[in-house]
Amino acid sequence: MKIKEYLSANRKQIIADLASLISIPSVSAQPEHKPDMIRCAERWKHLLLEAGADNAEIMKTDGNPVVFASKIISPDYPTALIYAHYDVMPVEPIELWNTPPFELTEDNGYFKGRGTDDDKGQSFIQVKGFEYALRNGDLRCNVKFIFEGEEEIGSPSLEKFCRTHKELLKADVILVSDTSMVSAQTPSITTGLRGLAYWQIAVTGPDRDLHSGIFGGAVANPINELCKLIASITDNDGKITVPSFYDDVEEVSAAEREMIAAVPYDETAYKKSIGVDELKGESGYNTLERASIRPTFDVCGIWGGYTGDGAKTVLPSQAFAKVSCRLVPHQDYRKISELFIQHIERTAPPYIKVSVTPLHGGQGYVCPIDLPAYKAAEKAYQRIFGQQPLAIRRGGSIPIIAVFEEVLGIKTVLMGLGLESDATHSPNENYPIELFFKGIEIVAEFYKIFGHNDTDR
Amino acid sequence: MKIKEYLSANRKQIIADLASLISIPSVSAQPEHKPDMIRCAERWKHLLLEAGADNAEIMKTDGNPVVFASKIISPDYPTALIYAHYDVMPVEPIELWNTPPFELTEDNGYFKGRGTDDDKGQSFIQVKGFEYALRNGDLRCNVKFIFEGEEEIGSPSLEKFCRTHKELLKADVILVSDTSMVSAQTPSITTGLRGLAYWQIAVTGPDRDLHSGIFGGAVANPINELCKLIASITDNDGKITVPSFYDDVEEVSAAEREMIAAVPYDETAYKKSIGVDELKGESGYNTLERASIRPTFDVCGIWGGYTGDGAKTVLPSQAFAKVSCRLVPHQDYRKISELFIQHIERTAPPYIKVSVTPLHGGQGYVCPIDLPAYKAAEKAYQRIFGQQPLAIRRGGSIPIIAVFEEVLGIKTVLMGLGLESDATHSPNENYPIELFFKGIEIVAEFYKIFGHNDTDR
């Protein structure tokens, strides 16, 4: 059966199965969802067996379990390891969702719901593409699957799991569908990712909330001070002021900057798509560079004092922020984390107490474009989209990719099929339904190429 | 019956009645407590009648009702109008309370609970002092009571109420027990109050929360920008940078600064009492000056982005802050509010939208120390405490005091009996039990003096 017929015949069931994944609120950041993590892993185990895996099991880690499955056809064939994650981001602020976040809704050509792109939608594309290739007799490689439940909180247990199960995870390449393309009209494959460092800052002033009339003016206000501290981390040129922060930043070549300039980019459309009048970033770099090859400093959350209705006058005891840096290749997140903490501790004034706690981190990654699996993916995109995909660097982070290289010695190809407009990590996450089915075709096409050539391992 | 005997005989009932007030969560800032405002007003009406008022009624305003009561003895006598408020501050963060906030607890010589000082405790002192003076035949003045339910949100309805009921509220002086003394060992009467302006700032960047990897570095982050904005409002000398902000600030005379320097003040004890290692404030002024005769800029609350567990990476759409300035005599809060809004709007960068909404405001106040009622209060404090009370300026704001002067043409004497350690506006608000009963003696003593002298009106 041709793939289009196959997808047409099974369309209803495929959507129902995707819906069963979306319906499980597997939010790794929120402890109350612990039982949902197990339910989601169980659901994947079932779906991987249905897709044709010889075996699938739920394996313990120090945190949420890993789902492992495999289809071994021949020891003579190369092996692809499909990595994905079954956890999703929190859905707050929930009042901004137009549809129930944990319900797969079809709306005007789009799937809607948390995880429809990141990463339940994209990983189900991998599974269904594998299923077709297997049933159609196209597989000339072995396929293993490792689906983890902690990607959105920085994969804290997966490195140890990889070290413990190196033999089980042996493969020639890792495939990951968890990134975005330039657009549905401009297919692209991500060849670089930013790293990440993430901290929580706590500023403590007086040991209790004070009356701002009685004490105001005489005692440092922790929110004022937290704001000054955060404001001081970037200068007027958008540079990060932490000493030695830029020491290891890769100076990207003029040739690569030219390649970035070749990416179709319409600033007016870009601004309109996110509802801003003007853009802002590091001077000396354009928007695409700022969002991919340059490090950043963003406050992800801030809170302190009175945040209810009305006008409570208070000089609060504490203030908090969650802050993060996206890092670029060669910047080591552990070193940056240390530099940041030292800088804050060194510059904190004596009238407040400041503590900085690292919450998360990961290295950046670069994929060589002459890798056999990269070439197979490139050809698959080219055939289905009708045009050569661009090789681009992206601004996001998948810290575990660098760990795979370090611990397992395996390179990863980032067969991402998302779009920036999918609102991953935001309210109203969505994914175009036709791109979902096109993605399955691309994965199936990949298996018609990868392993069919002697140079593929 | 001597007052000590009277208080001893009635001690249990007085405490039970105070407990009945504390048990009503009359939090004006939180709309869910609307019914409690009515309950609290009803309770006061009952207690004022019990204390000996001829009549007491609950009167409508545009907001929470006013309780009005009076005892008219003779048109030939001067009239004192007792102003107080039956609303209290919110109790959040509730987890920091060691006792239930809306329950009067007796602990080691202290009353504990929201309002035990501010202002249920202090206003009940006024009522019980009046009751004794009346029963003992000491009254040579008429007494009126006006207890409002919106002081903690800036008394938005009281000015109109005063304009509407000028005749009813006619009096020679207003007495208010809602301020603090230097300490239980150093009695003092407040002769100056700071004004207040209070705003909410909203910063909007992109029209939804964005992925901080995909967009980070290229798009202004509203929290980063809010922090920069707040940080820019004060300079390194602790001065406020809003143009023309200091234009009308009263330059306090050297003589008055000397009087402030005479107030007993132990910096080590002050720092210890609030748990800070160092103090911070405007350069060129000492701690007591910074907290009374100089204006301030304090952030009372801030929020935005992800504030839950874990490390969600997000570039949020919006960030908010509640900010306030304490003002000093001659600074008009309306003018300052306008200057502040104009400054923010003028300096807001084009890559974010900033809106500033005034939430609250009031003028500062100065009380002349040759006022007959001031002199009577001074003598009453002197007799009960055994020492002359200091005349001091305080940093807090009771905006309605300036309105009384403007609308009713009546000066106010601030017969405050609180202590700075009472944790008003904070968790674990408390009030020393013996000071509570001493306060009743002072008020009763006041009535033995005020009106007994021909010069008293």
C-alpha cells in the first residue's frame, strides 16, 4: 500500500492515538503530575508495540521512567536510535487557552493541545513513519526508541541512565524530532542548538514584610534590589555584563553569517507574528543571529510582595526570579553557571542577602552535515517538500543531545518538523494537521534511504 | 470607681469584645470580604452604643459603609470627632502567621491577630477611654465617632462622605489613634505624616508567552524591561530620578533635624529588630530622617512569567509591578502621580508597551503643637507614662487626615499608641496587652483635661 493510502485508511485511528497521548497531563515540572508520567509511559509502551517494535519496556531511572523499545532486523544493518520525550511544559496561565490544553482539538486545519508539537506530536510522527516503513518492507536498519519523561526539566536522570545502559542504547545515529523548521514552505534541518543555564535568585531584606511608611526609605527593598540586580546583568548594547561570560563564545565565520542571511526572513511579518512594534537585541547582530548564534539573558519569572487586588503598601521581606541564559557552542554551562553565581555573590550589596541556585543546564550542539543520516534526512525532506532543506542553527536547547555525544559517542540528526508558530511552551500550542501527515511521509522516506547504501554506517 | 478598678472589673468583657472585632476578616482590599465589612460595621455600631453613645448608625457611602455615633452633652462644650477604620490589611502570606490571623490570641503579654493594633485595637482603646470618662462624669466635651471601612485602600469614598455630611461631622478637633510611638518606654505623639502615591505598572512585550530559545535574544523580555525601568527610578544616591519630583519637597530646618536627632535611636537594635545587616537609604540623611521627612520609592509587589516549581524556560508576554512613593509635606500626590506617569511614558522604549495606572494617593500632614487638643493629649500621655511625649514626624500615611483639613476645616491630633514592633501590615500583627489598657487610661485622662479649660475651643 502506498503511504498516502495507508495514512488515509488509518487517519482516524492515528488521530485517536495521538489524542490519547495529549489527554495525559504529563507535566514534569509539577510534582502533582507524577502519576500522569507513569500513565503516559504506559501509553507509549502500548503504542510502540502496536507500531511493530519487537519489545517495549518501561525502565526505571532516578526520576520519571524511560520507555525503551526496539526492532532488530539484522546485526549487519546500521541502527537508528529515536530519542523523544513524553513530558510536556506546564500549561499556566490556563486562562489564556482557547481550548482545553489536555484535549486534542481539531480546529481549522490545526491540532490544538499541549504537546501537539512538543513533543508528543513530533515523536508520534517518528513512530508512525517507522510503522509504515516496517510494514512496507523498507527497513534496512534496526530501530531503537528511547522516550524520556524529564526533557522539559533538563533531563536530570537521563545521563546516568545512558551510562548504565550503554550497550542497550548502542546505535549509529540518534534521530530527534523536537525542533522547528524555518516555515512550512521553507523546510530546514537544525544543525546547531544553543546550550542553557538556568537559576533561581532569592533576595532577602528584612526578616518579615514591613510597613512601607514606617520603614520605607531607611531599609533596602528586596524587589527594588532584585530589579537593580537583573537590570545590571545586561548593558545598553544588549551584552551580558558577567565577567568572562563571552570568553568561550564561538566567533561565527563570515561564511556562516552569510548562510544565515540567506534564510528567508521578513522582519515585518516576524514582528506581526508576535505582536511587537520593535525588536530588541545585542547590537552588531541581526535578528536571526541574535536568536541562534548569540547567548542571551532572559528572566523567565519574577515574584515578590503583594500581588493581589488593590493597593497594599508593603516593604516585602523577599523577592524571587527565575533567570536563564541561552548559551552557544563552546560555552560550558557549568562554567557559565559558576561565573554567574560568583558575579552575583561578588556584587550583591551588604544590605540584602542574595542566593543563586542553579536549576537546570545543558551544552550546545553542532551536527556535521556530511553524516550519512543527515544526508538521508536531507534527501527525504527534499523529496516530500520538493525542495532542499536549509541547514540552520536554532536558538533552542536540547541539553541531552550533547550528553548523548559525550556518554554514548553518538551524533544526533535533528529531524525537526515543528514550526515557530506552534506556540510550544505557550498557551494554545498547536500543530498543522497536514504537516503532521507529511512528517510521517518524511520519516518513512528516510527509511527508504538510510541503510540502503553501504556508506550508511 | 477609679479607672484601674474599672478596667480590672471589666477586663474579661473588654477582651471578649475586642476578640469579636478581630474575628471578622474585614479586608477591604479583597472583594470576597464585602460581607465581612458589613458585619464589622454592625459590630462597631453595637459596641459604640454599649459604650454610651446616644445614637449610632451605619451610613452608606459609595463603597464600604461608615459607622457614625455621637454623645452630645452640651452645645456649649467643644466637640471631639474620633476617626478610626474598621478595615484591615490582607493577611497573605498566611503561612507566615504563627496564630490564626482572624482570632484574638493572648501570647506572652501580647494580643495577636490582624487588627490588634491597626486599627481595631487602637480604636477600641478610644471607645473604652470614652466609656470610662462618660460613666465617671469627666466629659466636658461632645464626642462623635466616624469609623470607616476603606482606610487600607486609600479611603476612596470618605472625601465625598465628608462633603455630603459636613454639618453632621462638625467638630473642633479630630482624634485618631492609628500611629506608633517611638517605643513603649519613649511615648511620642505624631505631628507629621507622609503622603502617598501608588501605581500599578504593566509591561507588555510579545502578544503571548514565547519559547525563550527560539525568540530569546531577538525580542525584548517584559520582565527584563520592567526591572530596568524600576531600577532607573532611583539612582546610586537613593534619589528618585523622576524630573521635578523634589521641586516641592519641604527643606526641613536644622532645628527640626536636631529634634529628630534627639529621638532615642539605637542603630544596632533597629537593624536587629528587622533582621538586616546594613541599612540603605538616601545619602545625606540619617535613618530617622529617611523614614519620616524624605520621600521614597518602594516596589510593593511584582509578578510575571513562570513562578511555579521547576525550571520553565519562557519569554513571557507581560510583567507587572505595584509601586509606591511616600511623599512629604508640600508634595501634592496628584502632581507627583502625573509626573511619574509622564516620566514612564516618555522613557518607555519602543519595543515594549508600558501602562501606569494610579491606584491610590493622599497628601501629607503637619499638626501644630499649640492646638488645645494636642496639649491635652500631651498632658494625658505625660501623666500616664510619667514623661513628656516627644513630638515626632512619622513616615506612614493617613491620606484622609489631609482631606479632613481641606474639606471639614478641622485639624487632627494623632493620639497614636502603636509600636513599630506591632507588625502592622505584616504576618503576626500584635499589640502589648498592658499598653492596650494603659491606652484606655490615656484616653480617659485626655477627657479629664480637654474641654475643662475655656481655651479649649
